[in-house]
Amino acid sequence: MTNITARKLKIVQPVRSGQTTEQVVARVYELIKHQDLKPGDRLPPERELSKQLGISRPSLRAGLSALISMGVLQSRQGAGTFIVDGPPALDSEPLRLLAQLHGFSFEHMFETRAILEVGAAGLAAERATGEQLATMSEQIADMFASLKDPQQFLVHDVAFHRAVAAASGNPTLATLVEMVSAILYERRRETIERAHDFNEALDLHRRVYRAIRARQPEEAREAMREHIVRAQRAFALEEKQATDNTENGDD
Amino acid sequence: MTNITARKLKIVQPVRSGQTTEQVVARVYELIKHQDLKPGDRLPPERELSKQLGISRPSLRAGLSALISMGVLQSRQGAGTFIVDGPPALDSEPLRLLAQLHGFSFEHMFETRAILEVGAAGLAAERATGEQLATMSEQIADMFASLKDPQQFLVHDVAFHRAVAAASGNPTLATLVEMVSAILYERRRETIERAHDFNEALDLHRRVYRAIRARQPEEAREAMREHIVRAQRAFALEEKQATDNTENGDD
DNA sequence: ACATAGGTATTGGTAAAACCATTTGATACC
DNA sequence: GGTATCAAATGGTTTTACCAATACCTATGT
């Protein structure tokens, strides 16, 4: 029966690769789990830690390297290795690579971003604190002041969306929003110079903000949905212009 | 008074400006970007690749280790290192660690999962192919057959949700769904034995399926929302029982 | 007494060589 | 022709050594 090939049995359980790497990750995980380590704390020196785990230093470093690439650890030569401090964040590099590898389209990413941020906006309308509302408002004010400076406008645009995500009160959601947005943001920086008018985007930002402040989840969701749909269109237009006149990017 | 003169005479080959790990990741990224590497392809042997990049093998391996932990590469001793084949997937380990580190609650994860899967259900109702519908239906049938076997029921439960995510036609979204669900799934496996009745869950699954098949996005979204809310309640209940009688897990 | 400069120990970063374990494939034997 | 065995290829791990940056301590001068 050769038609077995139709169903690929990709069950890969005996992946011995990373046996020690796994061990390192598991060990650090245990340390964190038992509250022996908190954000900002320093890990034992590599030479000592490798002894504790009974593995060589290069092997230990392979594991630490993986954790660093996950964004969980951070090393400073001469100082030590630390648990990353600051707001929780996932590195977007893995998603970027995966997208590149499988040819994810930007349309799909925008769609995903819309789902995440629409949800975040709805939750923010229910939970946003006064301080979070103030942060959003400030970013909108800064957008007003940056109408003539695309790059600067984009900075405050991203900051506003970050504030909304944070105001959702859901760190898991906020983390995913950040991860997806980071990829689109980097791309957008290259094309935003071709945008002509930010007034529409600004208006929609204000509409989102007003809805959140008024504690109207549905309106906040609808405004955010509208905003991202239009942002996607603007992005697609800029991309098209970039294709049309590859060299003529100054006007 | 330049006290640095004595020490620095031996510098012949200044290290590339950045970290070597970054360099490796960037290099592989370039290979993928230029389509020199596709899923399933094999990378050059480590000894050769380290020469090409002008770095030592341990340093190269640190970078590869990072890529493996990202889920982009996979190594098989004696065979080689390959670009991961199969459906796109992000390792959920980073999110798990981040959640543990910052104390993300399961409530928040369920909330995030709800946002993602409700969105996916809506899209699936618009785009699901016949084959994808068939897969969902099969999983529901298997759930019927597994009403007396919690672990088996859970397997088909997860498979159903995976099918819905795939039917959204959005690989980015499907990847995030997988990542979040994987964490909740592992936890659920430990507690599901305490569940008493799967009929309600099964009914809601069928309702989701019927809505998708009938091409009714709003109904699909509502059904999925309802389902996940109830699943969260069931999960919370099982967790509570686990706390009440810690040892009495056999009945 | 205090502040600052410099040196030293600590610690992460990189490298090289050697050996082990597994896989693959070729070859020899049945 | 099939099967078993061995060898080469390749990832996995360890040991050792040295480089580089940081932190801390000490000495010196004001």
C-alpha cells in the first residue's frame, strides 16, 4: 500500500536534539516557577550554573542562548545574565521568520492584528484606568503635533495602539498585539513617507479614544475595526506606489 | 596616558560589530528570504557553515540553537539540520515562560483565546473549504465516540479547534491560536478527568460547526464565544476541585 | 575625609580540538 | 536479491584556553 504517503505521520517524538538545551530551559523554568527568580534578578555565573546542572559551559550557553532569543534572559558581559525586566514582550523574530518561510501575506497579518486590537479596544472600554486614558490622549495630542512629520506621527500611532492594548488589562493579549504589530510597524516605516493625509487616521484614533473613555465597548470595537481596515488600505496603496515608481519616493 | 596600547596589539581580526548569534539568525533569514532555502531543505553541515560565516562551531551552534528554539530549524543527529517542514507553528515555550514570569492568569489566556478563536470562527464561516468542513465534522463524530474517555475527548476537542483555525484561511491567526491553545491544552489534560459531562461542550461544538457550514459568521462567532466562556468555567471548576481534594483524583 | 583614577577579579563571549552518538549509505556476505 | 555489518558523515557534548567588558576595591591626591 503506497498510498500511505498521503497522510504524513509527522509525529516526531524522539528528537534527542537539544536534550541538554531542554534541560537548561526546564531548569530556568523551574527557578522562575518557584519564585526563586524574579524579573531583574541575576542568574548564577555560567561556570557555576553549568556545574550545578552537570553539563559543560558551552552546552549551558546553548540553552541560555535559546532563552535569550526568547526574550526571557539578557546577558551583559562582565556583569552577568539577568531575567529580563520591563513590560512582558515576545520577540517578533520567530513570527517574522515563520511568515517569511511560509509566505504569510501582509493582508493576513493585518486581519490578525484587527482581530486582536478590536478585542483589546473592547476590553479597554471596560477596564481602562484614568492613567491609561491619559496616555492615549497624550499620544493623540502628539499626533496632532506631528501631522507634518510622517515618521514621528507613526511613532505616536504605535504608542497609542500600545496604550490601548495595555488598557485591555490582559497582558497575554497585549503581548500578542505587540508581536504582530512590531512586524507591520517595521514595514510601515519604509512606506509611510508616501502617505498624503493623516487627518482621517487621526479622526479614527480620536473616535476609538472617545469610545473607550465613554465606556462603550461596541463603539470602541467598531471604531478600531474601521481604523485598521483603512490603515490596511493606506498601507496597500503605499506599497503599490512603491512598486509603480521605485525611485521616485520624494514629493 | 594610553594604557590600552599594551593589551590591544594582537587584534588581527576584529569581531563583526554585532553578536555572533544575531549574525547566524540574520544569515539564515537571508537564505530563507532569497528562497535559497525552503521548508524541508537541509542546511550545510555545521563545520562547513561555521567556516562560511567565519565563526567557530560553538558560536554557530548557539545561533542554530536559538533558531531551533524558535521552531524554525530542526536537527537530527547524524542526518543534518533542516528547515522545519509541516504546518507553520510557533513554539509556545516562550509564551509559557513569559506567562510564568509575569504571572499571567489563565483567565487572561482564556480571554485571549476567545478573541482569537471567535475571530477565526467568523472567518471560517466565510472561507472554509469542503475538506475543512469534513475534518471538523469528523472530529465531532469522534467526540461522540469519546464521551466516556475524557483524554480522548480532549484530543478531538483540540483537533476541532485546530480545524476551525485552519479554516479561517489565515495562517498568521491559526499560528497564534495554536500557540495560546497549546498552553491551555497541556494544563487541561491534568484536570479534565474531573469533568463530569461533555454533552454541553459537544452541543456547542456542533453549533459552531453548523454555523460555519451554513456560512453564518455572526452565529459562528457567537457560538464559539459561548463555547469558550463555558469551557473556561468548566476549567475553573476543575481547578477548584483539584485544590479541594488534592490527592483524591481517582473515582 | 572624600572623591577619583586605576588596577584586579569576576563574568560573559569566542575559539579550537577532541571525542561520543546517531544516522545514512555502501559493501560484503549469505 | 536480500540482509547484515561496517564506515563515513553529521550533530551533540566536553575540555581547555583566552579575550573583553563590567564591577568592585584600593590607593592616591586634594
